[in-house]
Amino acid sequence: MPYEAQLAKQYGVSAYTVRKALDLLEQRGYTKTLNGKGTMVLTPDQLNTKQSLMDFTTKRDALTYLYSLQLMVLLSYPVAAYAAPHFNENDLVVLGDQIKKPGIALTSLFQMISKHLFLEPLQAIWHETSKITEWGFYFAFYPQGTDAIGQLNEITRRAYHCLRSGKSAEFAENLADSYRMILASVQAYMVKQYNFTEALSVQVPSRDSIK
């Protein structure tokens, strides 16, 4: 990771604030500070993650993350309805190439949608909610492995083909399905692996409920 002074400058905070944040990350097993090398990011293991979910603050953050995924599902319809008409042929060609590449296709779709959200209030909600979902990247993709990413990519590519065919309603449904799958998958994993039953308080919106 960058040095404390660089992080402080990047985020406009004091070095003390950065140091406290780095200490907290190390306490939870996500980083380790090595003499002469600085702060290294660690791959989370099962023990560290389980320990962190027993912490009150992390439980609160986990619920905030799940509710943010829920909101992303609900936002998919208005976002898709607004953005879809603004896509041109070049956008669709570029996006088609991007989602074929290895990785998480939803990231490319999200970025392209964001490019066409000219309604600032909707854009702000979409972006800020998405930022919160970055908190749970480990839960969303790391434990379930390539199978989960493959399933998600299949849904995302289906959304793209609907967009390409001018089927805006189906595009919105599949966009919502992408976030619905992440929410349901993470929720089930947290309950099964860590007995985090509080996750069940976050309802996974059905297709009918978002139309």
C-alpha cells in the first residue's frame, strides 16, 4: 500500500487518521506492516473473516453492505430505463468486447452505464451506493470462487444482449438479477459459514417488486 503520507494527501486527512485506519485493518487481519516494506495487503482467510464478523462495528458494516446491494437491485430499473436510450452503436461494440474478457463483466457494464447517467441525482445515488458495495468484495467473489463469477458473468452478458436488441425492460431485469445474485449468494454464505443470521433481515427483492 502507499505510505501514510501519500494516503493522507490522497484522502485529505491527517497522518494520524491514516495510521489509526491502518492499525484497524491490521487488527482485523487484512494487512500486515513489515519493517522496510511498509503495509502489505493480505489475502483474507477464514479465521480472520470469522473473527471480524464477531466485531460489532464489522457487523454493522456488513449489514450496511447488504442493504446497499439491496438498493442496487432496486435502482436497476430506473437506472437502466434512463441510460439505455443513450447508448450508441460504438458504446455497444466497446462494451461487447469488454465483457468477453476475463474478470467480472458487471464492472464493465456498470462503468458504461455510469457514463450515460446524465441525471445527476440518479448518478450520485448509483455511484455512492456502489462505493459501499466495495466493502464486501471478499464475500461476493473470493469464497465462492470461479463458479460464482461465471454465473454472474452469464447474467451480465444476458443483460448486454437485451440492451443490444433494444429490449430495455429485459435489460433492466437482468441488470437487477446481477445484483440480486450477489446479494443472495453473500447472504447465504454469511449465514452458513459464519452463522451471521442478522444477514437474513435484508430481503432479496423479487423481480415483481422492482417493476
